[in-house]
Amino acid sequence: MTELSIALLNETPADDAAIERLVARTFGPGRFARTAYRLREGNPHRRDLSFTAHIGTMLVGSVRLTPIVIGDAPALLLGPLTVEPPFRSHGIGRRLVERALEAAKAGGATLVLLVGDEPYYARMGFKRVPPGQVALPGPVDPRRVLLCALDGTPVEAVRGPVRKDFGSR
């Protein structure tokens, strides 16, 4: 099989409709009930830290980073990460996450939180947050709460409630 030619680009407002359709297809209406969605709702993501994947002119993937606070520490929430089903297993999701983390680190961010599958995200530097250490604004499987400390902060040192951060604009 030939290598796919994938372009990773900063997200623009022109991508919004295509991203929303992709997220709706891949996550369905249940996405609105998820705790991570509560943190994103009404809390604009950072376009400068959000990326799209394209094959030719077709958008095939997207990742967004949204400002949050964990305790008193500024952080970012990764997600949604989504890739068109026919293009999964080609490393597109990993490349999107790695690009977003590089941009976040270059921009001075130190912490990135997500709710996801540890075996997948551990390859990109995410570690499970010990249960009870952070409190999200809704139910979540504590085994899926993951953190990437871009500055080497020990995961055990990150504590407190997770909330929206409207002051990072």
C-alpha cells in the first residue's frame, strides 16, 4: 500500500462545518452528554493550537485544544480527536496529537488533559491521573483521565477541580 500524502494545517473558521460533520459522524449525538463536552461547551477552543488533516482537499481528521484550569494550574483539554473511519490506522490521529502538543509546548503550555484510551495516548506521552486527584464536572471513568505534562511535572503533582478557563484568550 502506498503512503498517504497527508497535510496537517492549522484549523481555520472555514473548517468549522466540515469538522462538525466529522465529529457528528464519528461520535454521534451521545457526545453532548460526555463530561469532556461540558468543559468545551461555551468555552472556545484555541485555533492556534488546533489542527486538521487533509488528503488533497478532503478534511479527514481534526484535533482541538481548549483552555481549562486544573486546581490553579492553567491547562488544555485535548479533544475531540477524530479521523474519518476509512483513514484510521494510518497514523493520522497520532500525527494530529503530536502536532497539537508541539504547538502547545511552543506556546508555553505545560499541561494537557484528556479523557481517552490509555494504550493509545500513552505512546504520545499521556499518563493516567491517579483516582481522586482531579475532579471533572461530571461522571467519567477514572481510568480514562490522562495527562501529558509538557514541562515534566509529575502527574502526581497535578490536583484539583477541572473547570473552563475563560481567561486564556
